[in-house]
Amino acid sequence: MMKVPKRTMNKYCFILLVALAFLFSCKEKQEEPIKSETRPNIILVITDDQGYGDLGSTGNPIIKTPTIDNFSKEAVALTNYHVGTTCAPTRAGLLTGRNCNRNGVWHTIMGASILNRDEITMADVFHQNGYKTAMFGKWHLGDEHPFHPYERGFDETFYHGGGGVGQTPDYWNNDYFGDTYFRNGIPEKTEGYCTDVWFNEALKFIADKKDEPFFCYLSLNAPHGPYNVPEEYYSLYKDETAISETQKRFYGMITNIDDNFSKLLKKLDTLGIAENTIVIFTTDNGTAAGYKVDDKTVKIDGYNAGMRGIKGSEYDGGHRVPFFIKWPDRNIGGGKQLSNLTAHVDMLPTLAALADIDFKPVKTMDGKDISSYLLGTDDIPDRMLVTDTQRVPWPIKGKQSSVMDGNWRLVNGKELYNIEKDPGEEMNLADQNSDRVNKMNAFYENWWTDVIKETKYSVIDIGSGGTDVLTCHDAHTTDYYPPWNQELIREGKPMKPAPFSVNFVKTGTYKFYLGRWPRESELALGDEVLDEIPATPYTDGRINGKAMNFTKAHLKIGEKQVEVNVDNTAKAAILEMEVRQGETELLGYFDMTDGTPSNAFYIDVEFVD
């Protein structure tokens, strides 16, 4: 046997040790999360009225959502994720980390869908920390100063008015196709379908800001009603017999979202920024049209993943929604499913932490930083959360509430369900678990006491510059809903007078234009509008606008009141008043020819001197 010199042996051993060390170091590096040299971009896509069951990946056997389904397999899914039961409350909680009853947005109309001015938004946080920020689509947190999205931390905004296209604060006659939207408050005509417009705007922003960290809030109005959809997407479902005609349109709107989401993901790859971009897909409440039960025939249309309740419900079907998040650079992905209790209010502290932002909230937060949970380095401690449905002039204790604790749900303080064993919330376990019921009710009592101390209406500024526009959408009605969409405006039914909460920023003379129609319509007070459009299988039609005739116009601000006779051939009744600086109530209304009072549907205000 050949003898190897000792020096050569030592040399071989040294080489072997170096090689083994290199292999071990490679293995360790592969197991560690890859850390980016720059902060991540963030794209948050949230749809409107799409429920947990309105995706193929959550079991829907009919709907076509291949891109989102595939994304869910590449992302991390939060399977026990909850929001508000309607749209504006969810968006308010998402952007602030605070429950909607705290921040002024417990409703979608009636002056209770305006985010209080002293709230810090997600856009504020990212903007203040060097991010370029933009929002596209649905804002629904205030259509007056100082509540516009471009006044709440977003550098670039392009959006419709109110809570949906065609609602009262929106540009006149918008119907999803070729509409006029607002770019940082300035009306701008578009071409194409609304969802396509929002995504195209987002893609332009992303391409422009690809070399610096950005936050893109892509907040869609679809598939909220009216269920208007391009014919090609309706045609994908027109022959389906297991769903209704409305659901065919609804599903078509969602498939259109899916196609646009595909373009978004491809754009990130093309730009070379996909690895260091956090992409989130989620929705704002339970399904509005994807599931329907006819109690008379026990016929069920659609799919709801076995849950009870839809949009507006305190049961899980009203507020449990899909949530998928992917960030390749930090290994957030891989199709992992996380089942601990999470919610929309967690997103601000969580995304700030993932972006390495030292976020120190100045108000009570309902959300928690769950970044460690997403990264797989820690679990979420036991917690309770509350969601509810108010939709009233002022929040009511206990109204349509759900206290959540892991898989337990205490509904309306009396019904207890374990959704792990009973996702349909059919078996009330309250009698067998009185200690748990008492504990969850005690949490709610303490939570409500803390929340209601913060509850307040938002106050609209008047006189900051230019023309301020008030619409009846935001009037403080008490026992009825105001005409919150343009179809109701067209019906011409008198609206009981209701005031606005306003703040005159300076003392002086103001001119008030009380209108039946919005200024951009160019219509006179007494005009009838003959522009009816028939419905199609895939779009709603438009009704004619009924004439209303008035004799007097009244303006009441605080204790002062003025009135003028009305010329129904004029575009507005014009009144002037000397107003002192400060907060007050503003009421503008007409007397109709039969003596019936009717609130002005639109009031434009200008500072004179």
C-alpha cells in the first residue's frame, strides 16, 4: 500500500474541511430568508362585495378566477381573516388599524362614511417614510375637504365619487363605461371599463416608480352593483343554469378582475421588481350577489363556502373574506395557510413592520403587528376582535355584533358557535359554555366603553378655496336613507330636510347654490330629463329624470335663516349669507309647489369676500 506523505495528507484534509464548510454555509444561507437591500414595494388590491366563496380556490365550482387561484397557491393565505360587514367601514379600518366605530365610518352614507380628519392613514405612514403613494378606484371615505384621498397621504389619486360608480357624489351619468373620474379632484374623461381603467392607471404608476419604494392602493368598485360588465365577460356565464342572471354578471365582473390581476403580476415580472414587491389580494365584506337563498322554495343560487350570512351580516359569511399575501424576497408564499384569527385592522402595523418603518400609533389600535406570523418566526397570542353592522345614524351598543376568539363566535351577545366544527353557525353552544359567553361579553363591554368615547361625526370644511360641493348622500338623516345614488336622484321624490355638519374656515359672505341636479349636468331646477337607456342582459339601463318644481329655497346655518323665491328655469337657487368662522349645521331645502319640503340634493358653496 502506497504511503501518503504527512504534509500531503494535511493538505487534503484542509481542502476537505474548506469544502465542507462551504457546503454548510450554502445550506445555512438557503434556509435563511433572503433580505432585500431596499424596502419592499407594496400593492394592496381590494375588491368590493366579493365574498370568501367567490373564487375557484375557495371551492366555487363555476366561477373562473385562474390567476387569483394560482396566486393563492404561491402566496400565504390567511384563512381566518375578517373585515367589516360593509365596504366603507372595512376600508376605514384597513387604512387606520382602528375599528370603524372609532374613526367615523360606521355606515356607507348619512355623513357616517367620512374618515375623521385626525386619523392617521396607511398612506400617511408610508408617505412620511419616503414611499411614493397612490390610490386608484374606490375611496368612499369622504368626498369633501379635507377628506379627499389626495389629502390623506396619497401623492397620486384617480377615483370615482361616493361608494360606487353612479352614486350621488359621483360624476353625473357615470355607468362603468367611458366615465369621468377625478384625478386629485379634477374631473377627467376616460375610455373603457372602470376596472380596466383602475388597473391601467396602477400599471402606469408602478412603471414610473419602479426604482423607488412605492405603496399602491388599488381599491376596486367591482363587483359592487350596479352589475354592469362588458358583454364578453357576461358571455362566459350566459349558458350557466345553476346561477341567476345577476350572478352571471357578478361572476363576469370578478373574472374581469382576475384578467386584470394577471396583467398586474406580469408587469411586475417585466419590470424586474416582483421579488421585492409585497402583493396582497383581498376583499371588503361578504358576498353581495354570489349567494342567494329563496326561503319559499329552499332554492340556493351560488356558493358561500358553507358559511351563514352575506354582506351586512354579523355571521361569518358577512365578514370572513379571502386574504392572500406574497413577498418572494422574504419567503412569504409557497401556498402556506395560516388559520389564526386575523383582521383588516392588522394591516397597517403589519405592513409598516415589514417595510422596517418605526410606526408608533398615537391612538388606540384594534389591530396587531402580525409580521412575525407571516414570516413564520412567531405565532399570534390569544386575542379577541369585534366586528359589527351599524348602518344607523349613530352606533348602537350590541347591534349585529360578532365577538371573535380563535374559532369561537359570540353573535349578538347570545349565540355561541365554533366555526371549526360548525362553519354554518347552526348549533348555538351558549348554554353549554356559559363561562366563555360571559368572558366574551365582558370583553365586548370593555371594548365598547372604550370605542364609544371616540365616536364622532366628521365635519366638512367650507371656504378653504374654490367651490365646496355637498351632496345629500352625506346629509345627517335620522329615520331614512337619503337618495344615495343617481337613479334615486332621477326619481325626483322629495327628501325630508336633513342638515350637514360643517366648519366655516373663515368669517365672511358665502354664496350658496341649491340644486336639484349636479352642476356638471347643466340642467335647470325644473327640468325633466329624457335620456332613458334600456337595460341589456349584461348592463342595467337608465331611467328618465322626473321633473320637480319649487316655489321657495331656504338656507339655515346655526340660528340664521334666509329664503328666496325660486326660478325653476335657473340652474340653482342662489342665496347669500354672512357666516362666522366655526363649526355649525347647514340646512338647505326647497318648498315644492304643493308645500312639501325637500332637501336640496346638491349644494355648491363659494366664499365671496
